[in-house]
Amino acid sequence: MTIQTLNLTPPLYEYLLSVSLKEASILKEIREKSSTHPLGKMQIAPEQAQFISLLIKLLGVKKILEIGVFLGYSSTAMALALPEDGQLIACENNPEFAEIARQHWQKASLEDKIILRLDSALDTLEALKEEGYNEEFDLIFIDADKSNYYNYYEKSLDLLRKGGLMIIDNVLWHGRVANPEINDNRTKRMREFNRRLFEDERIELSLLPIGDGLTLVRKI
């Protein structure tokens, strides 16, 4: 087996962004603001947001479910990529994060496209099922607490339409999943999550080394 690796040193990463990233001014503003937040590293990378936005347009996505909003960068990027009649339901359990995200949505004139569900994501997913959202979503994006990733995945799969796309962030977990000497609870859970998805015959998948790792899941 020939293994090819690309070391994204800071100069190479900056070059990549210089010839690829076309970021709307509102997104740049949110990203720069988020970088000063104590938990700013939780924000997805701009190249990830642009990639997901491109998929939304390519696939003609109209209905999105986001699990984990943080300060609203990813939801803003996805909502901007939606058509005029598109809708995004955003799940967040932190009122402080939700309020900051809401301000960003308002500034981007996206209030009509984004519906906030302020509750635990597991409770929201159950509520959506009870409200008749089964197989309603074209795309589901998961980027929340890692300990519940598999629970989010299982409950979300019922809400995703056949042929729909689920995108899951942080699946490489800063490289820890590949280091056998690292065995903290969250790392072990992420390893188990990746393995269970790989063995799941209900889906097709591809894990991409973009940002901290994105898994793309197509529901069969």
C-alpha cells in the first residue's frame, strides 16, 4: 500500500485559503468574532463551511437540521446557501450561544430561514419525530458534544430522507483517534463511533481529512 500524506503547514494552509476561500463578509465577521471567544476553537473551519455550502447547492438541499450551533457560523453559512424557500432548524442547549447566534442571523437577514430549538438536542430530536419530521431533512449536520455523537446519529437517521446527506464534524478528533496511547473517554467514544458507522449497512460513507475530519453519510 502506498500512503500519501499532505502536511498542511501554516504557509501551505494560508495558500490554500488564498486560492480557495470565498467567504461572505458576514461570515468573516462572525469567524473573527468567534476567534476571540474562550471556546473559539469549537467553531468549524471556514473551508469546511464553504465545502458544506457547495454541497447544499449541488444537491439542491431545501431542509437542514443542525445539531450544535455554537455562535452561528456554520448555520449562517448553510442558510446563506439555501434557496429562498429553504429552512434550517438549529438545535442548541446553551442560551448564551443561542443569543449570539441569533444576533448573527439577524444581521445576515436570515431570521425567516432559521428556526431555533433551544433545548437538549436529544429532546429536540424526539420532539421532531413526534411532530412528523421523519425522513423530512435533506441534510443533517452534527457538531455537538462528542459523548452523544452516536445517539445523535441514530435519532437523526430517522429524520433524514432516503438518499439524504448527514455530515459529522471532528471525527479525527485532532488526530487522537489514531494514537493508541490516548485512551481518554471522549477519544475512545469517537473511535467507537467511527467504527460503528463504518460497519453500518444502512449507509454509505466517506471520511474526509478536511478541518478536524468530516464524515459524509448517505442514507440508503
